[in-house]
Amino acid sequence: MADLRKVLADHGRYWGERDLRALHLSALVQEFGDTCLVARSKDGIRGYLFGFVAPGGTGYVHLIATRDDARGRGLGRSLYAAFIDAARAAGATRLKAITSPTNAGSIAFHRNLGFAAEIVEDYDGPGQDRVVFTRPLDMTA
């Protein structure tokens, strides 16, 4: 929970102008701490991932972010690799994540990691289309 407070205090360094604080659910950290990950350095939290393993064996990544000064160095890929290890240990056999259709960076990142992408209309409610990413866990990150 201390890491969550630090991330929220430094929110703009991870998300820029987008206010995604409402998606940072403390219940995920409380209940799925083994699959909510942070990457630290001397100067603080450089990146983080909120994930969990759902019934049925899906490792779901709810949020992944890297700090503005840590991008382009493979940190997101490393966080995904650590999540894959934790998800496998919890019985996951596949991965899933979502984003908005306008989030070109997330779409490119997930495709680069081998995810299939499909736009699902009304995924988050009427008029709230999302890109749904899926991939089996038999691939490396």
C-alpha cells in the first residue's frame, strides 16, 4: 500500500495528462499483492504493473506504467516477464489486457509482446469500445 501511495502521489510522471487514478484500486493491491509489481531504483519507483489471475486461468493485466524518465529501456517488458512468472505460479495459462482504441502506444507495446488484438464494441458499457489483448502463456515476454 505504501507503493500505491507513492505511485498516486507521482501520477503525472507515469500517465502525463491522463488522470487514471480511479483505476488504481487498492483492493487489487490488497488482494493480489503477489501479482502487483513494482520496479525500483535509487530514485524511487520506475514502473509498476497491477495484475491478477482470474478464475479459469487468465492472467489479467489491469495497469502497467513506466515513469517518464524510464521509458524505452525494456522496463515494461521486464514487468510483464515478472508478471508472467507470478501468473504461471498461480495457475494461469493465458494473458489478457485491455486499452482504449485511441491508445496507440499501448496497442503497439502489446502487439510487440505477441498479443492478438481485437476491438470489442461496448466492452466497458455503451459506446465504450476497448481493444482486448490476448495471448497464451506458452510464449516468452
